[in-house]
Amino acid sequence: MAVESFIPLSESKITIEKPVKAKPKIEELTTIEKPGNIQEQEEPEKTKKQKNRVEKPKAMAKEEKSEKTIKDIILIVTEKPQAALKIASALSDTARKYSENNVPFYELERNGKRIVVASAVGHLFNLTYVKGQTGWPIFNLEWVPSYESKSAGFTKNYYMLLKKLGRRAKEVIISTDYDNEGELIGWNVLRFIIGEKTAKRMKYSTLTKPELEKSYENPMQTLDWGQAYAGETRHKIDWLYGINLSRALMSAIKLAGSFKILSIGRVQGPTLKIIVDLDKEIENFKSQPYWQIFAIVDKTELKHVKDIFDKKELKEFENIKKGVAETTEKEEHYEPPHPFDLTTLQRESYAHLKLSPSRTLQVAQSLYLDGIISYPRTSSQKIPKEIEPKKIIEKLSKQFKETKIATRVNPVEGEKSDPAHPSIFPTGEFKNLQDDEEKLYNLIVKRFLACFSPNAEGIAKRIQLISENNKKFTANGLTITEKGWTQVYPTTFEEKQIPTIQGQVDIDKIRFEEKETQPPKRYTPASLITLLEKKNLGTKATRSAIVDTLFDRGYLDGKSIQATSLGIKLIEALEKYSPIIIDENLTRDVEEKTEELLNMKSGWDKKEEETVFQVKRLITDISKEFKVNEKAIGIQILAGVQDGREQQKEQNTLMPCAKCNIGNLQIRFSKKSRRSFVGCSNYPQCAAVYSLPPNAMIKKTDKKSERNLPILIALRKGKRPWEFEFDPNWKPDPNYKKDKEESQEQSKENIK
Ligand SMILES: [Zn+2]
């Protein structure tokens, strides 16, 4: 028996019978990984000492001296500042840190060569449409610096620094994360900022000194063009879909006489349809009664092998008194679970730690940047010898006593592999961690150690009872004889003792239990990304963000994965008038074409052109179909918008207003001050108003406090959600110092 079938927890399949442990909480569904977030970082010891010395980097100093730029440095470009720090410290013990306009970079010498390590900060370029195109469909797009849009203004200093350093580079090494996105980030820096066609490429899976040194000494001679073009193709396709479908929806709504910003992405449409379909199945579900029947022999309950749906059949069981029993025993071996690929990590982290898939990816990314785990965006379930796992286990033994159990020579591995990276594994390096980081790190270490731990062994016992009128009952037991890997990794392995019953027996009692068939369970964030993976929709790196985006756009409800009426009406309208938009086969086809680029040896540019052209043609077809029924689509979506507004009002209502005794207190959002507050529905007649924490999205939960007051939840990007009681009678304690953030926020407002 495979271990998965014994421990459904770990490889939770999306079965309808399986009870789902807990509903996801809002906070688990709305944490958004913000790409390009600058991580806080510490300077290495050595640079701290030199901090006070004012010293100009050599590269810069020279530039000022002579007009003509001397190309004298090797420039290494990373994806994030933290990676630059790691690479610089790995390549030299005496790397110096500089910063220009708050952007750090590092200078060092190695084998007599002067190296500068600088970073992007995620994507420095975005696709946008060439100005002057109105209506839809539009197809002309171009890369522009991200800093041109306000929200990414902070990327300008990175851009400028790379430009400056690029002029001095006699050689460039791209050292971004090794995947499609990373390759594209590097390629864009190379062609648009530095003005080079290609560069060497450092490939690594961990930010550890040995691997980084090795990767620097043995770089690839060119970019990984398959990845670069796959990245660019996907961006172009998503952009074309995104802008055109959004314009289509908005134009439809306008035609129906209203205005609302709506958009739907290439993968989001089909994903939303999957959710709406399940919602409908649940709604239309008619529950049916059925019976489970148990025979009791010597205080042991044996269950009839079939559930009974026809009540009349129950009669056949009423007078059962005797039967023949047989007890058999069988040795069972339970292999450890396979190593973590990203989806499995997200699923397990949700099951054991209650972290949402996107939060898990965010935390894993930070552990990777700390150098303590390998690159998390991987599909691999393999542990290659090259990572020297035994050395890692040796290092881990200082902190994890479970290493003693990890004695298996060759690890257990899964089916899937990934050409770019191995499975997710700990590097054996340490850092003090807290909260989610610590919990997720421990889970990753334990999973890794479990792969090297012996099988669990057990004896499965089974009693089979055949009654005198030929009805079959069974009972199953399990005794664990060797705990093996179950001492290392959390499982729901359960022992159950049953007696041995043989031969002719008296049946003491027949017990009937009436039950009702249950509707299918709604998706959890974890089961939904598992399903998307199975259907090959989206990519390992984007699936959790797809789910988040559907929430952000109001298509899904915040408490469990359930479509809002806007989401339902949107899907209904598209199903009726433009089913092609939500056809999962089409988007999967695009995904597969993009994947093909990865395996090609040449001709990537042609393939990209072809794929993008195909998408343009598809969008042209969509537009023809859509425009015929535009108004009808608009009217239907608008109905969803209005339903949604009503629902939202209801959801935001907290309690009757004690000031006017007419209205209700509701959570509101002020566009002016950009923050939530509580106001009265009877406004402007009643001016009751209460402030709420700033810089957060505030939502009502289902919970009430001990004082029977509503519990609200504050969601902040990148922070843990925070629950609090809403008390309209709360008065600030005059002696208590105001919350720092709150007072800052207010002083900002005063300035305005
Ligand atoms: Zn009022």
C-alpha cells in the first residue's frame, strides 16, 4: 500500500467524501505576495566596520576622473538586493558595501578581478500598450521601465545604478533566480539598461557559499534563452488577454449604462468557472438518506460493507443472530512521503500550519533569501546526489535530533522532476527564526529528514464476518511495529487494536445509523491550487496569486472559496455569450506552447512570435463573438454588481446605531483618507463615526467577543492578520501613549 493512501492528510486528494478540517480564514486567503518587496537586511560584519569611512567605490571614482569610461569591472546582476549581499559575501570575505540613493551594491576582488554585485528589485520593466490605441482589441505593446508607473517609482534608483555600473562592465553575469521570471528580469536589464545582447549566467538553487562560488566559477556561457523567451511569451500573452478582456467587460458595462472597473485574466476566467460550477453543484445538491449498519460481536463493531439506500432493505438485517468470522493479519510497509515540490509544500503547510498557499510561498521565498533552504519555485520531487544530502543531515544534527533516524542510504523520491531545480531542501545553514518562518522551516527540515528515514512497519488486522443470510461485515485494525519516519514527520497514522475473532460467532446486536449524503466540499486554497496543477492551469509560481487575485477583484467571497454573485453572473454571462473566454483548454494550450520553448535548442524568437500571433487571432475571434452580445453581457454582469453591493452592505453591517437608533453601524471606506472607518447607514442624518486601524483592509468576521461585540479583522500586505473587538463605547485612555502608526498617520493627514 502506498503511504499516500494510508495517510490522506499528506496528499489530500480532492474527494468529495473527505471531511475538510477547517474552513480557511479570511487572512489565509488574502495575503498577497508583493513581488519586488525589498527585504530588510543586515550588512555583513566587515562592511559595518568600514561604514564610517567615506569611500567612493572604485568604479564610480574612475568614471568621474575620465570622460571616457574604462571597462574594468565584472558586473553581477541579481534579482533582489538580498541575493546581491549573499553573492558578494560568498565570493569574497572582504566585499565592501556601498549604496547610491539607498540602493546597495557590493565591490570585491577575486582572483585579481574586480567584481561589482548589484541587483534589480524584481521586474524593472512592464509591458504596456503603445499610446494611441483606443477601444479593443489592441495588440501593440512595448516594454517600459516600471518606474514610470507611480506604484513602482522606487525601482528607478535601481535602474539608474545598473545603468551607471553597466557602462563600466567589461563582462556581465546575470545571476537572477533561475526560472522563467528570473531569466526575463535579467534579459530586460541586459538589453534595455546595459545594452548588451547576451551575458554569462550563474545558475544556482541555494544562496550558500559553496554553491555560489561554484556557480560563479562555472557560469553558463549565455542566457538560458528557452526560459527567457518562455517568460516573455507568457507576459505578452497574459498582457494581451488581460487588457483586452478587461476592456471588453468594461465596454459591455458601459453599454448597459453603468461604470465599474472589472477585469479577468487568462487563467482567472477558467479558474473562476471551476469554482462557480462547484458552487452550483452544491446549490443543486439534493441530500438523500442512507443507512450504515453495524454488527456487534464481543464489543467489537463490524461495519456492513455497503451503505443501504433503500429503507426496505433494512428488514433483511433485523434478525441476524449468527455468522462466521475470520481474522487475518498482514504486514504492511509504509514508505516515507516524497520530498517537497512547491505545490506539495503549499498543501502540507496549509494542512499542518494553516498557512495559505501564497503566504507559504512568501515565507519560503524569504527562507531561500536567507540561504537556509533551496529555491522554492520548483516542481521537482528529487534529491540529487550533487547537493550532498548526507553533509546537510550532518549539519542539521546540531539542531534536530531527528537526524539520528535519517539513516536511509538513498532517499525516497517522487515522480516529478524539474530541469531547473531540485526539490525544496534545507541547506544546513542556520539563522534565528520566528513565527511562520520558524514553523515552515521546521516542516521543510522534517520532510527532508523523513525522506532519509526508514519505512514505518505495521500489522494490519482485518476481521471479516459473513452472517447466516450472507451479509458481509468488516473491521480493520492496525498495530505499528516500527515507527520509522513517522517519528520525524507529522502524520495522522493511527493505531487501532481489534481482537481476533474466528469461526462461528453470536452477533450480540445489529445497529442502524441513519445518515444523509453530503454535498461536495468547497475548495480550500490548498485543494484549489492542487486542482489547478492537475489541470495544468497556470504555473507553479503563479497559482496561489491567481486565487488571491480572484478574491481581490471581488469574484470570490472572503470566508471560504465561494463565488460572489458578481463572480457567478460574470461566468453565466460568458458561458452564454462568449464561452471561449473561460475555456480552460485554450489557456492550457497556450501554457503548453510556452513550455515547449524551454526544450528548444534554437528558434525561440520565431516560436514566441507564432504563439503570440495565435493568441492575437484568438482574441480577435473572441471580440467578434463578444461584440454581438455586448449589451446583454453588460446587463447580466451589472445585475451581479448590484447584488454584490447589497450583499456587501449586509456583510459590513456591525450593529444598530445607538446614537440615532434608526440606522446601522457599517464598515465604510473613505477614498479621501484612504482608510476604513465605521459610520452610520443613516448618514447624513446621523453623523456617528468611529475610527479603525489605518493602512489595513478591515473586514467583519463571523465571531463575537465575550462581550457580544463584533470581532473585526485587519489585513495588511505582508503582515499577519490581526483580530480585534469593535466597541463603539471605547474611549482612548488619556494616559496611554498612542499607537505609533496611528499618530503618524494622523500627522500625515494634518499636513494635507
Ligand atoms: Zn446613527
